[in-house]
Amino acid sequence: MMRKMEPDHHGKWAKFHPVWDGFYTFLFTPGETTKKGTHIRDGIDLKRTMFFVILALLPCLLFGMYNTGHWHYVAETGNFDLPYWEQFGDKFIYGLLQVLPIVIVSYGVGLGVEFIFAIKNKHAIQEGFLVSGMLIPLIVPADVPLWMVAFATVFAVVLAKEVFGGTGMNVVNVALTARAFLFFAYPSMMSGDKIWMSGLADKTDKVEGFSGATPLGELASFTTDEPVHASLAAFSDKWSLSDSIMGYLPGSVGETSFIAIMIGCALLLYTGIASWKIIFSFFAGGLAIGYLLNAVSLNMYMDLDPIHHLMLGGFAFGAVFMATDPVTASQTSTGKYIYGFLAGAMAIVIRVLNPAFPEGVMMAILLMNVLAPLIDHYVVQSNIKRRLKRLKTA
Amino acid sequence: MSKTIKLRKGLDIKLVGEADKVKANVDFANNFVIRPGDFHGLTPKLVVKIGDQVKAGSVLFYNKYNEEVKFTSPVAGEVTDIVRGEKRKILSINIRANADNAYEDFGTKDVTKISGEEVKKQLLDSGVWAFIKMRPVDVIANPKDQPKAIFISAFDSSPLAPDYDFVLHGENVAFQAGITALTKLTKGTVHLTVNSDSTPDTAFSGAKGVQINKISGKHPVGNVGTQIHHIDPINKGEIVWTVNAQDVVIIGKLFLTGKFDATRIIALTGSEVKTPKYYKSIIGAPVAKIVAGNINDGNVRIIGGNVLTGDKITADGNLGFYHLQITVIPEGTEPKFMMTKGWMEPGFGKFSTNRSYFSWMFPNKKYKMDTNLNGEVRNFVVTGEMEKVFPFDIYPMQLVKSVMYNDIDLMEKLGIYEVAPEDFALCEFVCTSKIDIQDVIRQGLDVIHKECM
């Protein structure tokens, strides 16, 4: 059936061949065979690789939907102690209705742009956006206006990816570019204490003294003159370590639950799709800087337990799903350790030492994306030097 | 001083259809074909015409740019056709074999007594020189070069490869004569590398005048390139020659009998062969005679060589000059629906190095693989996968990319002198983006050959 619909390469619809090809190859692995060289090929292809990343993101997405619903009801009632797992159906449905449109807009717009570029540049539709399209909804607040998502997606796909030649050629992570675009273009919608609980901004009869800030926002206030909490102990009372492991926090849709992220992480590590070297060194980098700051201890924020640091905000999500993007990370094995470590360390540094940005993971990873080729360059140079040395001793 | 090396990286692809250890004979009173295309980079200059009578060992053509290097007929008979392609390029020389297999006589010689120059002359005159290849660039050796060493691998680790211990059993004398001849060609060492995981045949273990090295690990452990890299790596400006173990026997026989004996034991293997076994064959023999009645119906691909590096042969085609194996596997031209056979299937029956297929749970299962690409060609995305199957101190992806953008300086620095396309066969197999990596490396080597040597 699909074969009949295939546009003729010379016919009227020839321009749309990439689009047809995209759908066809989605349904069937084509009967394309090897020509020369290796006659058999490994079963893995890019579609399957990307599909497994999406599978790994599902726990985060589902938990994120529920979490969105929960904080909506918290904002509605003004009751922080609202039991987390009660009104399960209501919360989930609210979250579903809030998050699903973002997913649809992200995929619709992103794939639309992909199709246009595929037609224009006459290349096949590439699978990269299947993952980016899922990542974007997970790293924005649930209340973000859909038109902003659409704008950010177009910006990211065009400027971060297509201008470089598509999947595999991009320098920086596409989803993070979208996030950065939102962050700088619409700061009021991406930070502050109104946006993290769905529906809070529209609410006029707010309960006195009620704040919708994320734990990281409150932590950042330690470095200012008016801290939200009197001490770290008070902070930990409100946002305990176990809350952040479970994910009972307000925040971007998919980033809050350490457990959900770790389920995805396990899948990616087990299949070998994500590099354990990057994830491991990313956490190691975060911990190292965390302990260093503990030792320096100039303000209360610096005293925060490093373990707690790693569970808060987008740190774990960034480590597992963002830093490991094979295209934008370091490509050499040694380079991966350096890259991960620096990115993790940088994330905490930005968090603690720069009050303008409560969260530093996005910035840290984008910066390291840019530096990754440099790291690789030095790693490869050392291999070259080793070879030259062999020549001299021989 | 021999070396023992253990490799951790690599991959053994386990396929259905290993050859039984039985030797069969085939009747070859038919057309034989020699293709100049089997010798990479060669510009042939013809000596024979259609209708000429030739003996086994008679010169058919020689290298236009290096006239010493001659190519001879594997059988005696009549030249029936010379097939030309575009720009009158010679595609093949067809010879109909006679019943009496007459040989050119090159004279028996005692290899222990003659000089290197005499050895060289006999090899060149008889066309046996074509079995000696050189690294870098993996082409026929230039007789004017001084190699720093000669490497022979005593086993083949590629999928369904012929077992050299079986094939060369009883050829001790000829093998030793071949080795002795090779020792005259270099001031350096002749290395013979055996698999330390098995007991090599006495033809190998009893060889004299060579340094016997032991190596163990997964494929490409049997590739001579891997062995050179770990035993005596090639630096810029150095040259190493390599000879296949079976061809050492042909070299030996040339001196023992004075004849170019082009018979070889080849393995007929693969999942589509009914009874895989060994055959006594001759270079350039028609494959139809060998596979007749022994392959399954349906759309199959006949490969001269192994599944990783071999050449596609048509059903009426002939064995190539370097083919020691025929592999028959199913063609994968059927589209595969995503849920049942395509990219979303659970994957119990599909071989992959990636654990997203459940087949990793059965490490000893043997697979029946077809020629489907299992995906579409993309830019490089996934990193780190090639390094797992590439046991060289070389960055494979960076080297491949440097060839793609044709940076000769960088290629040199990254180690192009040490590699041959076959060393990258596993990288090509695992590549998620389905890029023809061996082809890229071949192009890189051609550039190096033209510009730097």
C-alpha cells in the first residue's frame, strides 16, 4: 500500500519524497542491502537508538504529569501539606491536560521544520528530533504558553541543528538550546516564584505568604540579603532529601523525580546507549565541587549537603539525558570523563556562586558542548604524540 | 624472541553454516577467469590475445607501471575472451581449461641455498609475487622496497573462516620452503602469529627461521594488521609485507616443484549452504561448479571471502584471486515491518552488539543473518561503539572523519599507515549510521598511495 503512494522521483510530487520516505521507513525497515565491504550489518539503527531514549524518558514524563497536577492542587488550596498520593486521578488528568499539549506542539512544530528542511535540502528525515521533541516538554515549566514552545522549538531546530547540516552535525544540544532561548527571551515565564506551580500565576485570591518558588530558588536567596529560610535546617524541613529523591517538588515537568530519572538511566546504561562515563563523571564533578564549597563555607548555601545538591533541580536529568547526547558530547573515551566532570562541576558552581541563575545545569552543559571538540582535540593530540614518540625511539 | 599478546577488544560474530572438516574435489574442465580488478590499484598491460594457448604459469598481463610484476594463468588452456568495460578497461580474462594441465617450468631450486634476488626473480616470473602484499596501503608489494618485516597469520578469526590448521595439515614441507624463501626477502624478521587459544598444526608450530608469536582474543585477532600493530607497528616510511598462510604453501611449491600450483583448499560456508564443507579448488574457478545443488532456493548472495570483507559474486561468476572461502547468505531485500522484524521488535533473534536487542542473553547462539542494512544511512551520531571492536591504539572515528574531509596530514598523524580496510570491517558492521567505512578507508589509502609514497 505504501509502495503505491511512493512519489515518483521525477514526478510532480518528487519534492515530497523525503516526507514519504520518513513515514515509510518509520513503518518498515527498507529492503536496502549492503553493496560491498561488510555484507552483514548489526541490527541496531538510529531509529532504535532514539526509540530507547524515548522509552527511558517515559517514567519522567508520566511522573512529571502527576507532579504537575499535585502542585496545581497545592496552589489551589494553598496547603503545602496536601497528601501527595491522594486525588490520584484528578491530579494525573490535570497534569496530562497541561503537559500533553506541550508535547504535541513540540513534536508538531519540530517535525514540521524537519520536513521542510528535508524537502529543501533533499535529505532523508533524520531521527534526532524524536528525542529532542520529547526532551523539550520535560525541561520547561508546565504553565509555559504553547506559542513560546513553538517559537523556541523553531529557533532550536533551525539555529542549533539545521544550519549545521542536521542530526549528527550540531554543536550544541537542541533541546537545551530551546530551553536557553526561552530563558533569555522570556525570563519572566522561565524563572521566579509564580510559574512552577501550574495555575498559580492566574490565581488572584492567593493565600498570604504563599510562595511557588522551587527549592533552588529558595536556596539562591541565601546569597541575597533576604533569605527565604532562616537556616539550612529550615530549608531541609520544607524540602527534604527524600522529597527530592521521590520528586515531590515543584519544577520543570520531567526533572523533579530522581527515581524516575534513574529508571530511565538504568535502561540507557543497560542498553549502552548512554555513556556511563559521562553520567558517572558528571555526578563526580558535582560532588567534588559540592564538597569543596562545603569546605570553603562562605554562606549558608555553600553548606548544603552535596548529595542533596545532586538530587535537586535538573542536575540528574541533565546528567542522564542532556550531557550524554553523543553528538554534542566528547567523542573520545578519555574526553568523556573530562567533559562530564567539568559539566557537573560547572553546574554547581553556577548554582551557588551566581545568584542570577538559580539553576546552572543548562548553562554548564551548553558551555561544555562548545568545549567538547577542544577536549577531544587534546585527547587525540596525545595519541598522535604517542605515535610520533614511537617513531623516534624506534 | 616471541611475544604473547592478549586482546580484549573485538567481536566474534557467530553464524550458522560452518564448514565440516571434509575435503571434496570438484571437476573444473571449464572456464576460468582472472580479473585484474582483484589487484587493487593495478593498471594491467595485456600479453595474451584471444585464441592464445597458455600453460599454468604463463604470463597473462603485467603491471604497466612496474613491469617486473607479472600475473599468470592458474590453469592451462585457451584464452577464450577478454572482457572490457568503460574506456576499454580490462575486466576479465577468460580461459577454457584443457584436460592436460600443463605447467610452465620455472625450475626446482633449493631455497636454502639461493640468494634473495633469485627468490625474487622466481616469484616475479611465475606470478606468485601477487600473493605478497604490503602495508601501508594494502596493495601488491613493490619488489624494489626493503620491508622491515614479513608477517604471516596462521589463523583466520573472521566469521565462518576456514580452519588453517585443517587446510594446511600435511603441507609442512611446502610451508617450510615458502617460509625459507620469504626469509630471503627481508633483512628483518619473518613473523608467524598463531592463536594461543588452540594448538596449531605442526606445519606452524614446527616452522623454522621465523619468530612465532602467540595472540588470543576475538576477531580481528587473526587479521595480520592487528598482529602487526601489537608486535611491530608500522611508522611513517616503514614497509611491512604480508602473506596469507595458504599462499606461503604455493610459494613453497614453486621452489620445490618449479610449478605455479594454483590449487587451494577453500571453505564453502554460510546458512544457505546445505552441507558446508571444504573443496579443493583453483584460483579463478567458476563458483557454480562448487555450489551446484548444495544451496537453498530463494534469493541468496554468494560472497567470495567472508561476510565482513568478501566480494559479491554472481551465480555464474568465478572465484577471485584472493578468495579462500565462499559464503552464501540470504539477501535481505524484503522490507521489514517495524513491530515484527524492524526497529521496534524485541529482538530475540537478531544479532547485535547493542543490548537493546535481547539476543545478548544467548551468547553462544549462532545466527542466520541476511544482507539487509537494518536501517538507513545517516551522519555519525553514536560514539564509542567502534572503539569496542577496534583493537588498535588509533581513534577509528577520528581517522574515518579525517579521510572524509581529505586531510592527509591528519590521516598520517592518526595512523593511516597501520591500517587496511579489512581492519575496519567490524567498525562497519557495528556502525549505527550504516556508513561504508571500509570504502572510506580504501579511499584514504589511495590518496596516501598517490600523494605520499
